[in-house]
Amino acid sequence: MSSATDDIVTTDRLSVSFGGVHAVSEVSVRVGAGKLVGLIGPNGAGKTTFIDALTGFVRSSGQVTFDGRDISRWPAHRRAKVGLLRTWQSTEIFSNLTVAENLLIGSETESVGKVFADLFAPARRRPTQDVRAVLDRFGIADLADRMPSDLSAGQRKLVGVARALAADPKLVLMDEPAAGLDSHESLELGKHLRGVIDSGTSILLIDHDMGLVLSVCDYLYVLDAGKLIAEGTPAEIRRNPLVLSAYLGEPADEVAVDGQVTEVNQ
């Protein structure tokens, strides 16, 4: 995929166990700097647990190297501070803050105290140039002064994704960002994600919208039952019999035709 010196993050035999259950088993992946890499697999494959381990939210074995440093034993907040951020499947935004103020909170990395100050007195600060740039990038500048209660579910999802990028991370791990989006919003999200890559931030993307994943990713990894079963370009993954079997057990021509891939939700 890329040379080791070009990788923003690598994992070497990363594993997570809960009692006797091996949720992630010796998974090794690489995300190149300035690349959009997908991580896919059926429900229960271990994708979210892998992201939890990569960002330090669950205990794991194996090695994680980020931006040239071994961060395997770093806590989650220390990983975030150096630019390794994530979104969550259920993205909650602050209901008492406007869209712009939510992004402003996301952009703050200086201290916990400053974040709480913004929560209790958001009116004293205005959106920064960086926040306005992210609003523009995601096409939601017209929502800047709206409250979350005034937004659709899809719009709230976009705000949550935009908030993760407001801190200008080196790598953002996106867990189901297209969930709740209609087909038009998903297409627009894909365009925005490619714009994020062009601006220098790398992305590791998890999503069940296979049309989105296969159309925007540079490279893909596939998990099943906690194990890595395949990797390759989108064209290679479309034809991989192990991947097709893991999802649907159907021939390739029933899953993807001329790049039009049915949405896989299991």
C-alpha cells in the first residue's frame, strides 16, 4: 500500500480479548499519510473494537505506531492530543450549543478547563477561521447558528463528523459516519471526505454503506470474526470470494456490477 515511512499509523498483531472471547485477533493494518482507508466486515466482525483499541479506549496487546512513535501503552487522551481522533456510531452533539459552537468545542485541545468554560459560556467566543473553514468544507455554513433540535438526523450526523475534524487531527477514525444519511447525503459525505484527504488529514473509515466505502477509499481491510481475511484496492475487494462469502455468500456479479454495489446491512 505505502512504504512504512509514509504511514501515519500501523498496527502489528493488535488483539483484544474479553475473558475467553477474542474480539480482535492479531490484526495488522497500515494507513498511509494522506490516504482514505476502509475497514469493513459484517456485524460482529470486531471493527469498532479495533478502533477502540487503536484509540486507547480498550486494553489491547500488540503494537500501535502513530506518526513514527510507539503509542501502544498510551491512554486515550494522550493519543488524541497528538492528533489521533475518532467519531462514534452514535454521535451526540451538545444540544444547548449552536452548530458553530459545537465545532468550536471540538477544536479545543488546550485543556479540559477551557472546554468547560465554552460549555457554560459559549457566547463569549466566536467561531474561529478554522471552524468556519470546516463548516464550509461540509457545506453546512448555513447551519452555523442553528440549534441541534432544528436539524435533521442526517444533518446532526454531518455536524458530528465535522466536529471531529475541527481539531485538525492527523488521523480521524470514522465509525459509521453515513448511518442516518439518505443516498444524496451519503454521496455528499463521500465528496467531503475526499476533500478532507486533499487537505492533509488521513481517514480510517468504517461503514456499512458499501457504495460509499468502495467509491471513496484508496485501500480496504476486511475483518470477519475478529480476524483479517482480506485487503486490497476496492476493485480487488469487489472480486474477493472470501469477502463476498463473509457478507452474503453470493457470487460477485450479484453484489457489484460496474461499480454499483448494493448496500450491505447485517
